[in-house]
Amino acid sequence: MGMNTLSPSRRTDAEIVGFQASPALTEALQRVLVDVIELHLQGKQAHWNVVGSNFRDLHLQLDEVVDFAREASDTVAERMRALDAVPDGRSDTVAATTTLPEFPAFEHSTAEVVDLVTTRIYAVVATLREVHDTVDSEDPSTADILHQLIDGLEKLAWLLKSENRKV
């Protein structure tokens, strides 16, 4: 009995290549990337310009949204790089391709900001859900990242929109 009988399918170095994102997977992740970057930017805009009752709590809560979105953008961009895709987070690209509604200028009341930011969180979630099946069919590992983002964003939206809820 030879030494190699336990592993008859040993590969050569030349046969081993890393998984690479297809153009469809790259495009799906790029869509997510620009939306989470835009959420980060709009969350900061809201954070700086919110006024009114419960200001301090909302001001701090908006930073939680901003931090989540910033970390999400890094996670998505680094996942793209791990799959040999090239993320594009330049401001011109984000502004030209995001699906989030434009954030209105000037100051806004706490109640307005809750609604504005909740809507934008749900816009990102909509993008995540739209690209999910494309991502999952090619790369379930990346789909797991999308699941975590959906879960985290929907929780943030719930916490935020509860500020305006009346019972």
C-alpha cells in the first residue's frame, strides 16, 4: 500500500485559485456599498442639524446609525477585495448611484429626522434584499454578511422609528 492512497485527489499548486466575484456579484456588492456610504453621510448630516425635544438622545442615536453604516461599508468593500472585485466608494460615484433619497438641507426637528433617517435605513435594506438572491446563488458566505446587515439595520430602524410612535 502506497503513502498516497489516503489522498488520491491531492491538488497541485497550479490547480488552486481563490474564488473570484463574477461581474453580477461585483455589481450587487457595489450597489450595497454606495448605499451604506450614503447612509453614513446622511446620518451625519442629520446628527449635526437635528433640533428639538429629545435632541441629545437622538443626536447620540444617530451616531449609532452612522457607526453601523461606516463599519458596513468597510465590511462590504473588504469583502469585495477578498473576492478580487474593486469597490468604488468615491463621492462622485456614491452621489451618482445611490438609491437613497436626497437628504434635505438645513435644520430639522427630531420628529422629522426620525422619519427621514428611518426611511433611508429602509432604502438600504431594500437594496440588500434586492441583491440577496444574486449574491446567495453565487456566494453564500457573502450572503451571510448581507443577512447581518439586514438584521442590524432593521433593528436600528425599529429603535429609531419608535421615537415617533404613539399608542
